[in-house]
Amino acid sequence: MYQRVPGLVLTVVLALAAAAPARAADDYTVDAVHSSVTFKIGHLGVSSIYGRFNDVAGGFTLDADDAGKCLFGLSIKAESIDTNNADRDKHLRSPDFFNVKQFSTISFKSTSVKAIKDGYEVTGDLTMHGETKAVTFKLMGGKKVEFPKGSGKQHTGFTTELTIKRSDFGMDKFTDMLSDEVVIGIGFEGAKK
């Protein structure tokens, strides 16, 4: 005759749950072909100059169960600045601005990540021109797609826009012509490792 043993059933269920592997975080490599870092700066108070950086790399980790375990990192070669004007780009690479011979890399590394609607709120260290400052911004996105279709390769991506003061990073020349505030737009895709 069958007899129920509730305590035994509960023990077996708990043991099976404990034995189940924990869900691992997913690591992604930034896909430079489908990523960009752009900027906009005011000129003479009448217009804006737009530019971009052509060399962007990085990676990120997403943990669907714990946003606090997510990590984001980007690395940008300062020399890759491109405003569609060779003379201006040469000046921007000089000690008057980015001083790329001394400070070749612009980098960001997250220190805190919180889940928000449709993305994350990310705080981290932005290092540029030899100065490191904490910045906070909202990364929107995170939809996962197969790319190219039929390849089995998973991609996801995010976008954000943030405003910084260039003087905070030691770039304080030509304030009579150029605004201190710079608007940065970032869009990046990652391929799952």
C-alpha cells in the first residue's frame, strides 16, 4: 500500500533544486562594425560640430538574475577621432585637446549596474586625457537576436546619450569658441562568446 511521506518529497525536491546548475552570466565581445561613439560640441554659440571615433572595442557581461553582476567596458583609440576635416582632426589630436601621443586611450569601466525599465542604469569610471571621473547614464536595449540569421550566434546591443564637461578632463582651451559641454552618443552591439 502506498503511503505519502511529505517530508521525504520535500527533501528530494530541495536536493534536486540545489543540484541544478546556477544560470551563468553571458559574456559578449563588442562588435566594432556595428558600434559607434559620436559627439557633438557647440561652436561660437551658433551651431554644433559633430564627430566620431572610428576605433571602438570592449566587452560586457549580462546576468539576467542579478543586474549588480553585470559589467560594461569600452576602449576607444583617441587618435581615431574623425570630424570629416583633416586639419581640425590633427588639431584635436594635439596637446591643445586630446594629446593622443600622451593619452592614447579613452576608456570606460562600470562600477555599478542597476536594472531599470528597458535597460540598465550604469555608473562607472570614464578615463580621458589622463583624468578619471565617475559618470552615470542609462543604457537602453538588451534585446537578444540571432545574427546573421541561421548562424546560431547571439547578439544584443544598447544605446545611450550623456553630457560631460570637457574641462573636467583637463581640456579647457578655446572656451571662447567651443562649449564646455559635449554630448556623447554611444551605440554598441555585442556578440555572445
